[in-house]
Amino acid sequence: MKIALYFASNLKKVIKHIPNAITSANLFFGCLSIVATFDGHPTLAATYIVIAAILDFFDGFAARLLKVSGELGKQLDSLADVVSFGVAPGFIFYSHSQEYLLFSSSFIQFIPLLVFISYLPFSLMIFSAYRLAKFNIDTRQSDSFIGVPTPANALLICSIPFVMENGPIWAENIYSSFAFISLYPIIFSYLLIAELPLFALKFKKFTFQGNEVRYLFLLAGLLLIIFFTYVGIALSIVLYILLSLYLHLTSKKS
């Protein structure tokens, strides 16, 4: 009887740490992504971030399923996200921008501007950290988000290496353009901390009722990825932002 109670007690302790173990795995893949970027493998780096995003979804799901919650898990989750969805995608974007920002002596007067633009991707890391710190103390974000979530920004950046390797050409031209390289970090650094309400993909139950928007978005996102492949990832994130804006504006009118 005592042995059974001992194992039951230890099993509870193990179960309690499952969500944190998943979060730690998220952080591990974020670290692998950074290494892959420095080793010159951007698509592999992006793949690791996608895996980290899947783990990020399941750590919260596991916590709710096992009815485990605590301040440690909350802080660990944000610290892992800073690496996996802030630093890692920031380095992917930095590596990408260095390839297409041409430094030439013919345009020596523009070199200071190009140097400044080349370091703009670091703003994505800084504002991701700020966004996650803000999330931890903002009581308004329990069932929704204020500002673009860091995984959404990270997944959009993840589409870049895949598109540059596999096409289509029109998307390659957009991603390699000076306008995109210079404006994306500025726009998304702002969107990360903007007072912009967005719905969360958190399922407290899996019934269609009460989750209509989430299921419709997931279906639309899947169709976009099927029809547009890697570009569909970016289009899904844009759809997520626009749909959230639409829901916010219509709820205000009603």
C-alpha cells in the first residue's frame, strides 16, 4: 500500500512538470534554429521554429488538460518564446537582409543608411521581448491578445527561407525587395506592442459552438497553405490580423 502511494505521489509530481518539459523543448528548438542560421541553413532554422510553435501550442494545451498552472510555467513560457519567436526569427531575417542589402562604393553616400537598415531586424527581437514582458503583466490578455503574438510574427518570417528556395518568383521578388527588408521590421515591431486586439487560438473545449472563428480561421489558413504553399503561411498570418481587426470593429458597432 505504501509503495502504491509512493508511486502515485511521484507520478503526480512528474505530471505537474509535463507542460514545463514541453516548454523547455520549445526553447531547445529555438536554440537549434539560431545555430542553423549561423551555419547557413535558413530553411532548417525556419523548420525548427515551426516545431517550436507546435510545442508552444501544446504546452498550454497540456497545462489546461492536466489542470496544471503556476507562475513558474508562465515565466518559463515567455522566456522560451523570447528565444524561439524573437531572437531566432530575428536572426533569420537579419541573415536574409544581409544577402540583399548591397553595399557598394558607387553609392557611398547611402552606406550609413544601409548599415542602419541592416540592423533593423534586431528591433524584432527587442520588441518581441517587450511584448512578452507586457503580456505577463497585462490582465486583459487571458482569452485574447493585445498586439500581434510573437509566434505569428515568427511564422511569417519562417515563410521567407522556404519561398526564397522554392518560389514562386513573384513572392521571391517581394521578400528580396528593399522596401520589404527595410519596412517589415519597423511595421511588425510596432504591431507586436500595438493596442490591437486579436483573437487567441486557445481551445478550452473543442465544440464548434464558441470556437466558430477559430475553426473557420484554421480552415481558411489550411486552404491558403494548400493553394499557395509556403506563401500561404504569410497569407494566413495577414488573414489572422485582418480578421481580428474586422471582429474588433464589428463588435464595436454592435
